[in-house]
Amino acid sequence: MTVTTLERALATERTALPGSAASRTARAAALAELGAVGLPTTRRENWRYTDLKLLTEAELDLAPRPPDPASTRAAQHTLAAHGIANDGPRLVLVDGHVVPELGTLDPRASGVEIRDVEAYWARPGTKPRGRISAADHPLAALNAAYVQSGVWLRVADGVRLAEPLRLVLIATGAPKLAPQPRLIVELGRGAELTIVQQLVDAADSEGWLNLVTEIDQAAESRLTLLRVQEHGSRRVHTSLLAVELAAHASASLGFVDLGGRLVRNDVEVKLREPGAAVELFGLLLAAEGQHVDDHTRIDHLAPDTRSDETFRGVIGRRGRGVFNGKVVVHPGAHGIDARQSNDNLLLSDQAEIDTKPELEIYSDDVKCAHGSTVGELDAEHLFYLRSRGVDEAQAREILTVAFAATVLERIAAPNLRDRITDKVVARLRAIAEAAR
């Protein structure tokens, strides 16, 4: 694939698209659908605060070549540098390509099946864009057209993976690369799985990662997914996480954003059958030159479903955060319980946050609550710590870390929570130092 702009990519001939000949018709259809709705602009309400102009005008390689031996070695060093151990199950993608030799998950593990996304799309009636509409998520249609490599993971009924599965996506640092990886996870009835998605860069260079993750949970399945984003300061990151839950299935979904120049996370959760429940939480840190946008939507489509959503943002000098969270209670969805909160801490008068929690209710007999706050560090709390001999910089750090810890405490695994907390504390110190 040649380096091209997004506008020219929309006019790509079908024969020039990646993937097998069997999938190119469907890929071309996804691209045509994207061409009809257009690329996201700030004229769309859902993209009002996030401008993709730097992407649409840049020349990018949407279908990078598989990594060569040097890139694979660089990725291996990156895994070690970020403390990503190989003593548990792991799958690694480098510049959007699965690299089997860096993984440790046995594809023959009992009750677990791993295949390429091409095999998923080959199933009768399956479309590359899945259940995702280009009108709602245009960048997901771009992903469907240009995805080269991905993972289709199936966990059989009743299977419970004892250890977390790490899905690591590494950018080698080669300039102008824009991989479009796709991850598809299907949990059988009563299956249990914990996934830790980690996004890291081997070098700080300009590039873009456009990731789509689709998850389908059967009845009584249990999923924990934690995504930790640690891109370099010049990387653009866009992602969609689409989750559908059947009866009495539950999901705990967490997002921690530490890096990136421009970050847009879309999360879409559909509680399709009675008893389904989701916990959704996130922490965004934005320093100077960073823009982080979290857009979430939870649809209560059935009675007796539950959702609990908490996002927090810490914004430094000349950083910007965006939160838009919508909860929709559909007709007939009685007896639901939906809670949503978004709290933001500004460390400078040059920090900016745009927050918009939304609640739409088309049913009765429901318990719903939502709200947001924006503020600075509490002067009385600072005075209390200072009066007990704590210097101002340390006092500010204690209060800022405590603010973030409310979200981090939702990470159930103690070892994982401690490692992520250490990364967050280091990042908060850098943001606070720059804000002074």
C-alpha cells in the first residue's frame, strides 16, 4: 500500500485493498459506505471538540508491511522496557501485524480458539464491519476496509482462563504508519476471561493507530478488560470498543490514557437481555499539547440491566480533555439501574475540559443518576496538609494522586493495579511540574 492521504484512500480501487480476494468485495463496500457518510469533522455533534485535520491532510500508510527482523527485535526490547512479562498468555501485534514469535498463548489451549479475522469474516452472513454502522463510527469502516491482521479469539462455554491475557500493540516508530488492527472476542456461555490491552511505542514518532475491538458475550459470561495507552507524544490514537451482553453476562471495562498527541476513544455497550451488567471506568491524563476525548454510550435494551460508569480527568497546562457519556434506557427496559459520573481536575488556568453527560429515558420504573464536576485542588485540603509540614508540591501531588486513585481502585488485580498506579503517579508528576 502506498503512502496516501485519507481523502485519496476513500477512492482506492478494490484490487488495491489488502486482504484475501474473497474479502475485498466486502472491504470495498465498507469503504463505499464511509465515502457516503464522509470522514468525521467538527461539524458533527459527536466530533464537535475533536478535529482530525492533522490526519486528513497527512500522508499515511494505511496498510504497513509486516515487521522485518529488526522491527521484531525492537518490539522485543519494548516489551521488556515496559515490564510486559512473558510468563503468562500474551499476543503481540507490531504495526498492526500479529507476530507469533513474540506471543506466549498456546493456540491449542483447551477451550480457546485463535484465528485470523479473515476466517471470522468468511463465515456466512458476516460483514467486515460487523454490526458497526459507518454513520455512527466512520473510522471503524476505514478499519474494516484496510485491516491487514487481527485476532479472532473464541472461548468455549464454561471455560475460565485463570491468568489475564495480554494483548499488546506495539508501534515500531517508523514514520507515517497507520495500522488498522481489529480484535474480535467471543465468550461462550458461562466463560470467564480477563484481557489487558497495552498500547506502547518503540520510539516516539508521528503515526496513527486506528483500533477496533468487538466483543460478544453469551449468557452468564464474565469479562474484565483493561486498556492502558502509553503512546509517545506525537502519536494519534483512535479506538472503538463495541460490547454486546446477553442475559446475566457482566463486563468490567477500564481505560487509562497516559500518552498520545490526539486520542479519541469510543465505547459502545449494548445490554441486550435481562440481568446484563456493565461497569465502565476511565482515567485520562492530558498535559501540554495533548487532546484526549472519551465518548461512551450504554444502551439498556432489556429490563433488569445495570450500568455503573465513572470517568475522571486530570488536565495540565494547555492540555485538553473531552468527555461525552450517553446512557439510553429504551422502551420496555423496566427495573434498570444506571449511574454515571464524570469528575475533572484542572491543574492550571490554561487547562481545558469539555464535559457532557447525557441521559435519555424512554421507560418507567428505573433508577438513573448522572452528573459531572470541574474544579481545582481544594484550597482547604492544601492548607491542611501544609499546616502539618508538607511542602506545597508534595501536598498537590498527594491530592492529585488521591483524585486519580478513585478510578484506579476499580482495577481488581492488586499487582496490575500497583503497576499501573506507579505509571500514573510518574505521569502526574510530569504534568504537575509542567503546570507550575
